[in-house]
Amino acid sequence: MKWLGIWLVVAGTSVVGLAQTNALAIRQMSLEDCIQSALEKNLDLRIARFNPPMALADLQSAYAGYDPNFSISGTHTFNMQGGGYVDPKTGTPIFQNTSDYNTFNSSVQNGLTPWGLNYNLLGNVSQAHTVGQSDPQSGGQALLQLRQPLLKNFWIDQTRLNIKVAKNRIKYSELGLKLNIMSVATTVEQAYYDLIYARENVTVQEKAVELAMQLVAENKTRVTIGALAPLDEKQAEAQAASSQATLIAARSSLAIQANTLKQLITDNYAAWETIDLQPAASLKAPVQVFDRQLSWSRGLTDRPDLLQAKLDIERQGVTIKYSYNQLFPELDLVGSYGHNAGGGGITEFNDAFYQIGDGSRPTYSYGAQLTIPIGNIGARATYKKSKLAMEQYVVMLKKLEQTIMTTIDNDINQARSSYQQVAATRAASEYAAEALDAEQKKLESGKSTTYTVLQMQRDLTTARGNEIQALATYNKALAQLSLDEGSTLKRFSINVEVK
């Protein structure tokens, strides 16, 4: 009766599995299909794609240092003073002094050129009318002021530093995007191999259940005819139940692994709820020729993170250049040139505008200004820190290069070992199958025991599981080696263009 119960459990589980499979729409995808879908919809990549445009916005913001400020203002002033009484000594009436002022100012200030020249353009006109004067008085000035640094802020200033750093960070962000793409592609590839393994492991466990149930049926017959002890039947039933439990766990792992891959290749996980994602390929062991020197050369040339580290050194070099320039005193050439206007006789502002445009009243100045910071402790400390930071970045680059070489070396060893394990586990699987077949024949002739056959079945299942595990590990090792030597994009013909 227990034997019948086990059969019902197996049959029931199979029906449930079949019902679940029928309820899902099967979608077979190749590795290339999965990677293409990830490139388009992976959420990590979608997040990373914002970084280059934001870096470009930072560069555009850095150029704002060249933007001058324009201002314009107008003022009307009325002023009444004194008067309104008779001088008691002379009897002369004292009249009030009343005046109206209209003033307009405009300026373009804090302008900066790429070579450090600072400029200001100032202009103003005014018109005043005082009671007792026949005509209003007008005046004004148009003036250009210039300041050119010769030492501090000459070959680099804060604006030029910001621009150079921002350009450096654009390259850095582009490399970061490439690194993200490579990482996601590798993760998808390895998840794809894990999914193949999970599916094939379910097949292995199903075969294990099939073998176990076959032995249960055969032992049942032997017990019935008296050729086998009832204890042997119980051992076979126990093995069948254990195999069934392992199969259930394998199916659960398959579902989890499928979900893992789905998450990597879509931005709408709910849309894949009714889809049974199945790999269109099987696990194979392609022959790979490993060249450690070539892999090292690729890793030290093409790795985006290594190129980012070099950009950090380049950025720090610009910072040192700026910090060094700040050690110098300020020696600036200063000058100005403009036109004045003033007088009366013409209403409103016409006279002032005319004289400014005529240039009949020029004004100019030139000279130099030297400013020496006493001590200059802050600038010297900043420069020292910049040089220390450069040395730190150089050591960090050296460490990264060594880490890359070590990682590649480990990847090659892992791939070689995995490839050898593929051959060894395949042979072990074949030998285990032959050994089980021979032992079953011995059991039929009464020269073996159920326990031995059960052990052989477990050995075969283990050997088959080890074989597909070795295949998955080998393919994942190749994917990791490709990532660590920086050849993932080239291997999948992925062209990254940042616009």
C-alpha cells in the first residue's frame, strides 16, 4: 500500500508540474537575446545611462564662469531744501531749493575670458534740473575696466580648473557606463548558464526518481515471489521518497533561477509572470586557448575601471597645476578707458549721449597691482595635500593593476580546472551508469543487494549532477575571465556610443 502511495505522490507532482507548465507561455531565448533585452531594459543600466548626460550638464555649468552679469537700473530723485522764509536781517525772501534728478545705470560686470582677463563695462547717464536754472544739466560716462593676471590665476584659474575637471569626468562617466554594461552582460550570461544547469538538474533528478521507482517496482515483485526480504523493499521506497524530495527542491531552484534571469532582462517583471523562460541552448565545453600574457595585456589596456583610475590621476594633475599657481602673488595689469559727458543746454539726456558717442572727453588709466599674501599658509598646505593625493592615486593605480593581473591569473586557473573537471565528471558519469547496470544485473541473479544498487543509483545521480555543474562552472569562468580582462563588449559585439 505504501508503494502505491509513493506512486500517487509522484504522479500527482507530475500532474501539478504539467499543469503549471501548461499555464505558462513558453519563451525560448538565446544568450544573445537575453543580453540584448538587458541592454534595452535592465534597470541598473537605465540608471547608469543618466550619468554621462549629468556629467555633460556639469561641464556646461562650468562654462558659466565666463558669463558676465548684466544689470540696469533707473532712479528718480526729488529734493527740496531750505527756503520758504524772509531773512530777518535783510528782509530778503529766501526761496526753497528744489531739484529733480533722473539717473540710469547699466553694467556688464565680472566678465572673464579663457586666458584669465577680467572685464567690466560700465555706463551711466544722469539729468538734473534745479529751480533757477534755465536748462537741465546732463552728464554720464561709458567706461571699460580690464584686469589681466600675470602670475596667480594666469595659466589656470578656478573656471579653467572646473572646465578641465568636468571634461575629465565626462570621460569617467562614459567609462563607468561601459563598466556597467560589461558587468550586467556578464551577470546575465552567468545567470543564463545557471538557468540551463537548473533545468538539466531537474532532468537528472527526474531520472533519479525514475530509477528509484523502477527499483521499487522490481523489489515489490521479488518480495511477492519470496526472492527478496521485505526490508529491501523498504530501503527502495525510502530512496524513492528521498529522490522525490530532491526533485521538488530542484524544481524550486529552477523557478528561482528563472526569476533571477527575468529580473535582469526586463523593466516590467509583472509582464513575465505567465512566461516560462527557457534557454535555447545547452551546456557545452568549448575549447579555449589561454594566453596569460595576452589576457594581462588586455586587462591593463581595456579595463574601464583601470582607465577610470588613470583619469583620476589626470584630474589630480590638473588640480596640482592649479594649486601650484595659487602659490604665486597676484601681479595684475589693470587699465580702463572710457568717455565722459557733462553740461547743459539740451533737454533730457541728449547732450550726455551725444558727448559719450562723440568721444570728445576721453578718460583712461593703466598700471599694475601687486598683492603678496603674507605667509600664504593655506595655499602651501593645499599644494602639499594635492601632491600627496597624486602619490596616493599612483599607488592605487599600481594596486589595481596588480589586482587585475592576480584576478586574471585566478580566472585562467579556474577555467582550466573547470575544463578538466568537465572531462573527469563526464567519465565518472559514464562509469557510474555502467556500474549501476552491472549491479542491477547482479541483483537480478541474486548476487547483489538492494542497498548496493541504491548506492549505485545515488552515485550515478551525483555524477550526472557533477557533470552539468562542471559545465556550468566552466562557462561561467570563461564569462568572468572575459569581464576581468575587459573583452566582454568585444566578445558580444556591443558598441557603446555616448551622445
